[in-house]
Amino acid sequence: EQLSADAARLQEEVRRLGAPTISVNYTLATETEVVTRLLAAWQTFGFDTETTSPEYAGVFATDEATMVGYSVAWAPGQAAYVATEKIGDGMAGILGSPLWKKICHNAKFEVKVLQKQGIELCNYEDTKIAAYMLGVPLTGLKVLTKQVLGIQPVTYDEVTEGGKQQISDLPAEIVMPYA
């Protein structure tokens, strides 16, 4: 048992040797600031929504979730969080345009949230599906962040104090590092 644990730890340490240290610069931004940056660069970017967390019988009711904000990452460790319940025309245009490639994790959820606002997400890739196709046994975002990037991500439980609070009730400054 100890040998198996040591082998797993050694594999993790070897994997991290090649992983660069990523410094982070997460900011709060307005939608205008994010759109201006994306219009200037025409580059691939990461996109994620933060939503309410309605539950029925202890199960996350994805159809009932509403957006409380979104994050955009344009480079490793460089991202902004926009606290908003509705995406404006500028960002909607970028999300619906094939000119920018969007990287999402579990994109079916983003698609569902955006459709509620009449936005069609175009030209996107899904890291959850990619991980699954590569045979990765656990495809959750937090697990992949640790495995692939060697970064300990902020968890939902940390932000919500073990689920005692809802993301929608927290100030944007608290949500930002998680988003």
C-alpha cells in the first residue's frame, strides 16, 4: 500500500517538474473593458459562467440556474470576471462569432445558460470532452487544473463556506478568484 502511494506521489512530482510556474492576475472588469480587449486581440480565449445553484432533491437543477457573472481568460493566469446577470450586445456578438475560438469546460452548461439570453455560442472547444476523449479518468475542472497545470484551484466550497452561501449572494471580489 505504501509503495503504491509513493509511486503515485513520484508520478505527480515528475509531472510537475515540467510545469511552468504561472503568476496570476485576476481582475474585476466591466463588459466594455473585456469586449475592448477581445476586439483588439482577435484571439482564442477561455469563457466560463457563474450561476445560481438551485437544487431539487439535492441535485443541481441546471435548467433553473441563472447567470450571476462570467469570466474571460486571454492568457495563462490572465483573466477578468464580469459580475452581471445579462450579457450585453458586444460580448454576445463575440460569443456568437466564429472569428474567436472560445475554450469552455463542460460547454453544454454554458450553451444552456447563454441560450436563455438568446445567445448562440459558436466556435468553441470543450476541455471536459477533450479530457474524456484522451482517456483521463476524472474530467472535473478542479481535478484537471491540479493534474495538468499543477495549480491548486479555489473550490466552490471554499468560496461558499461549504455551501452555506450562494455565489449569487457574494460580492464580486470574493467570486473573482474562483471564477
